[in-house]
Amino acid sequence: MSSDGFRLDLRAQFGEIDIYLFDQLLRGRIAPGMRVLDAGCGFGRNLVYLLGAGFEVFGVDSDARAVADVRRLAASLAPALPPENFRVEPVEEMSFGAGSADVVISSAVLHFARDDDHFRVMVLGTWRVLRPGGLLFCRLASSIGMEDRVRRVAGRRFLLPDGSERYLVDEVFLVSLTAELGGALVDPLKTTVVQGLRCMTTWVVRKGG
């Protein structure tokens, strides 16, 4: 197989999966047979492999167009899954039952919180659908490593050097939130700083109980 063919084969199998989510797959923390819910699934960039590998996949997004695309993706890769697995809902108001998922993915979602109260209901809504012992995989914007380059707008909302405005967390906040939720960090917090413009932190938590 040519190098171009190899790249196309990888893309067909994994789509544009977040590399840190891929790491969780490689380490066996997300395994076939698990019920995986993508809370804020967008157009399904993290679902291609999961759908193709026979996972029981669910997703929500507030964008109806995105959910329609994910339903089409699921119909082609996992036709046995009902369209109702993918719903037009905000993460703070998901209609899935409490404790219904083994794994919940929250990728580039929580930093769109409007303020502290909104962030809290988003987190609690996401946490609610995770079963005891389940895994939350979260990627969100933070100030870690570039505290002197962000400008506070109000509360935890900051203007970033890339011109975007985001709700930013930091290490102390996430460690405290983990304890408040009764969870335990599965990995140390890992942050990627993108050339001084923005940074994203990976927060992976096991639910207690």
C-alpha cells in the first residue's frame, strides 16, 4: 500500500479523532461493548471509529444540522443503531437516563459556558449520565501555561490571544471540581499550548461509586 493509501485507510477508520481520545482507546480504557455518549458531538469527528467498531454510541448536540450529519454517519457505519440515539439537546438538558453511559466524551464543549452557573449545570448534566465507575474524557480550554497572556472579561471568561473568548479553567479549579464530583483523576492533567495563542487541557476522570 502506498503512503497516501495508508493515510486514507487511517482516516477512513478513525476520522479526525482527538489524539488524546485515541490515547484512551490504545490504553484499553474505552473498549468494545461499552456504551459511549458524546456530549456535544458536533459533526461526529470522534465517533467514526466507535461506530465502525461496534460500540453502542449515543450523542447530543444543540446544532440540529450537526445531529442530522451524525445520524447519516451512524446509518452508514452502524445501521443497527436507532436514529434516536442522537438527539438535538444541550448537554445540560440531556434526556438520556442517569448512569446510562460507560464513557462520556466532552470534547471542546465546556469552554463555551456563558458564566460560572452555566458551566456548573453543563458539568453536572454531563456527569449525571455517566454510570458509577464510568470514565469522563474531557478536553477544554484553560489558562494553564499562559496565565499572563489571557485577559479577564468577567468571572472565568477570558479573551485569548487568538481573539476568541472562552470560559477558562486552571489546575486548582479542575482538581477541586474532581473532588467535589466524587471522582478521581485517571491521568494527570495534560495541557497543550498552541504557540502562545490558546491552550487545551485534557481532564480524564473516573466516577466514584
